[in-house]
Amino acid sequence: SYAGYAPALKNIDFKVRRGETVGVLGGTGSGKTTLVNLIPRFYETEEGRVIVGGRDVKSIPAEELREHVGVAAQKSVLFQGTIRSNLLWGKGDATDEELRFAVRCAQAEDVVNAKGGFDGEVAQEGKNLSGGQRQRLSIARALVKKPEILILDDTSSALDYATDAKLRRAISTLGGTVFIVSQRVSSVMHADKIVVLDDGAVAGIGTHEELLSSCEVYREIHDTQFREKA
């Protein structure tokens, strides 16, 4: 719960195997971001437990836990400096080869090239970049350390569908556990499992095909979005 409010999440119970891709889908205010922010312990649970690698996250020092988790959020925060200095927030001693790998996976090579390389200027809050460019650099920053757990929190919102699909294909080859938070069915439909949230509770868990037949909330979101796309 957030102070003074009803529980933001309730009665949630699921397991994720190492290496799986998990979609987290739901409308605005359904609890998607709160759920994934429990993994790196940005928030503390009031009841229940969050287990990572067999250990309750409350028993793992925050710095140690977050070494294994990479997060790219919808609001991409970039700092005044260079592309290199921003990417090095992900891993301070990263080599240029590691930076290139992360940028390639994040579909951000064109951003780096357009700015003249890793030493290209980034204005405060990335104001000299478009929303999509900022998001891709934010994803690259999260990928630099090759995290065991990668959380992409609505990072597709400023990406076109083609770039989003290329990004997901690239990330699927990395071998880590990935959480993709989105309001877009197209961003999560190929995940190993999808957790559908509605008002802080689980409305359904399963594959795309399973949820189409068993989860009314998922089916309504799917039908609305694909009708609009058509």
C-alpha cells in the first residue's frame, strides 16, 4: 500500500523460472510498475515475500540485489554529459565493446551515430533527443551490465511497432530473465507467460493463447487494440 491508500497489490502469487520472459499487462493504475519494483526492492512488501534466486529480497543487501537487476523505465532519465557518460551509469568500468553490444541490442546504433559516437553531447534530461531515442539509450544503459533480471517498464510507449519487435528479438537472445511491462498486447504476446493485472489483483496468468480463451480482461484489451490497429 501507499500511505493512506488501499492496497496497490493484493493476492498475487506466481513463479518465474530463470531465463523466462514475462509480460505484465494491464490498464493505467492496475499495479504493473508497483509489481516489478518489488523485485529490486524499490518498495518494501507489507505482507508476503518476494523471492529472487531462493532468497527473500529483504535478506539481500540492496546494492548486491541491484547488481543483478537492470531497469529501464517509461520516463527515461538522462543526464547532461555524453552518451558514454550516461551509459556508464549502468556499469562504470564498461569497455567500448560492451557499450557497443548494449547499444546494438537496444536498437540505438542510429542514435549514437547521429550524435557522432559515444562522445556525442546529451543535454540535461536528454532534451536534445526524441522520446524514442531517450528510451533506447535508457534500455542500452540497463543492458550494459548484462543483468540476470531485466525489467522494461513500459519502454515501448515511444517506440514504433517495428523497433519494439526488433528490440524484443534482440533481448530474447541474451539468456536472462526479462519482465516486459506494457499496455500493448503486441509487446507481451510472445512472452513465456503473461500476468494480467486489474485493479491490483491478478486477472489471469498464462500464454497469449491461454489468456484469449480464459481471461476476459486480456481478451477485451486484445480485441480493442487489434481492432484499432486494423
